[in-house]
Amino acid sequence: MHGVGLNLIVLRSIHPKDLAFWYEKLLEQPAIEEKHGNGPVHYSIQFGDSVLEVYPVDPNGNSTKITFGMVVNMTMLNQIITKAAKYKALDSNSIIISDPDENKIIVQGIVEMIEK
């Protein structure tokens, strides 16, 4: 893998079901209703190696406008950790950072296979 790959986009909407079905038609992929634990009902659309999720806006106003995920090699992950003013580790290979507008970015590092 070279560079960065986009693997997740999370949108927030006051009408998540309507927005999800709009993307379903656009991407010609099914919008699947999901709920994880105590989280809200949301919709997930798989397209290629990426996932688009549509969540409801948090009624308390605590939602970011957009969250997206990137897949990078481990070298780049370490560079992002060095450059980020602050980050939260999600696991040993993933972090979450915020841009200046407080949009969330999930960065997942992957180990590259060396081709012979």
C-alpha cells in the first residue's frame, strides 16, 4: 500500500434514513439499518473497500459534522502521531484525531507486506 486510503465516512443528519436511502440509490448498494449496544440506530452502506455510515444528529448537539477513516502504513501512522497536537488511541494500530473544525478522523495503520 502506498499513501492513504479512505475506508470510512460517517455523516450526521436530522433525517438519517432519508439520507441513507438517497446514498443507496446513488451508490446502488443497500443501506443496512444497524444498532451497536446503546448507540443510535444508523445506516451503513458498503461500497468497494469503504463504508458510508449515516447517523442521526445528537440531540444534545455533541455531534461532529463528519467523521472519516483513513488507512495508512505504519510509518505514516507514526508521522501523524508526531504531528497531531493531541490524539486518542483506539487500539494498538488506530487513533482518532480532530481537524481544526473538530471533525473526527480515525487513522488506522496497517503493516505492509513486502513483495519478493
